[in-house]
Amino acid sequence: MRREWMLLALRFLIGECPNSEYMPLQCVLTSEDLPKKYLHQKKSNGAYKLTLEGKRVLILGGTSGIGLAVAEAAKAEGSDVVVVSSKQSRVDSALTLLGGGAEGYVANLSDEKAIEALFGKMGPFDHLVYTAGDSVWQRLLGETKLEDAKSFFDVRFWGAFLVTKHGSKLIRPGGSIIFTSSTVPRRPSVGFAIGASISSAVEAFATAMAVELAPVRVNVVAPGIVRTPIWDRLPEEQREAFFAVRGAALPVGKVGEPAEVAEAYLCFMRSGYTTGQIVVVDGGMLLV
């Protein structure tokens, strides 16, 4: 088998793709080139393409915003999705939207016993996506109470820590964990010291876990401004004006939609050769 891999790599490097109609850098492997047991892919017209069909995907925070968009996208590809929220009403609404075959659980993601109990009844799965988190206030450091600062870490960081501790052992071979941070550590605004610190902590934790939990893959998606319910705390007129102004300043000319950001999570699930990475999905905000 090692010899087969080496021959295939050599053919790729010299431009002799198995399918001659493809250019060298668009080479598609056929069933004759690679035994099926070495791929987690779907056969289509003789070629193997990455797919999430038949995978079980757990999304903590998957009942709204980006998490719900990830659940919808994964289910559309044929995955069995499981969503988790701290509120039963949100789970019920998400399951109604997702339709038959989806599962949902309620758990307090800042409580270790609750998380341990959750995974005690979960069963094996392929991918763990963590998008859960309360809204982080914009507040100057001198006006921030220590207890408030600590509380913001409870779900966004310590929740991620706890689900990794108790859930990683249930991930099947070829599976992954995907965390969520933000663009704030790269371009912090006044008053976002806590938000920047949380996102930085999540990213550092992810890279450490990519080493410690290998071969489980661990990656991070860092979204920019996305139209999600987290902004609902603003009055509608103010919220839409904010989106319009901030979107117009971006190279793409608009703020993000949850479905657009969800594609980054699915890409990490599919890519079996990617780990310890952070992908920024911000409409080009860091460029301007």
C-alpha cells in the first residue's frame, strides 16, 4: 500500500493525473487509484468527492445564528445533526425547522456535571461544532467588574473546554472539533478587552488540542460581523443602520449571513488534512 501511495504522488507531481481531462492541480482520484477503505468520501461518476453524508454532527449552540446555519447545511448534505441549547424552547424551534431525523438536547454548558450527563447519553459522533456563547458587552476596563468579566468566559471558553474534555472521546476516526472565536483579537476596538481575551483563549486552546487530541482534528472559525440574533439587543432601526454602515465599509459590500459563515465549518469537517488552523470569515474587514 505504501508503494501505491508513492506512485500516485509521483504521478501527481509530474502531471500524470489518473483522469487526463483534469489539469494536474485539479486531479481527481478514481476507485482504481485508491482503495475505498482509505477514504471517507462518496463515489460519484467514478471519482471520489468529499461529503458529509452519513456523518453525525453535534452542534452546541446549534439552535440559532451560525450554529443553526451549520446544522441546516450539514443536514442538507445528509448528516444526522444533533443540536444543544440551554433552553428547551430553542431546541424545539430548531428541531421544527430542521425536520425529521434531527435530535436536540438541553444542557447548561457552564456546568460540568450537566455536560458529563449530556455526553453520557449522546453516543459516538463524527464532528463537534461549538458556537455557543452569550453576548459580550462592550465596556471599558475601568468600568468592568471582575465577576462580570469572569462570567463571560463561562460558556464561551470554559464551555468549550468542558465539552472537549468529555466529548472528544466519543469522536469517531476521521472526526473533528471546530470552535468559534472572532476577529476582535486581530483588530480590537475600545471596550472589547474581554471579547478579545476570550477569542484569543479559544484559539490558543484549539491549537493545543490539535496536538493533544491528534488524530482528531481541531480548528477554529473566526467570523466578522454576521447578521445573527446576538444583535437583537439593538432596536431594529439602529441594528439595520449599523449593518448598512459596517457592511458598506467592507470589500464585499455587506455584513455576513449565517449560511455564508457556515460553509467554513463544513469545509473544516470535510478536510481531513487540516488541523490547528484558524479561518477568518469577515468579508475582508481586516483588509481595510
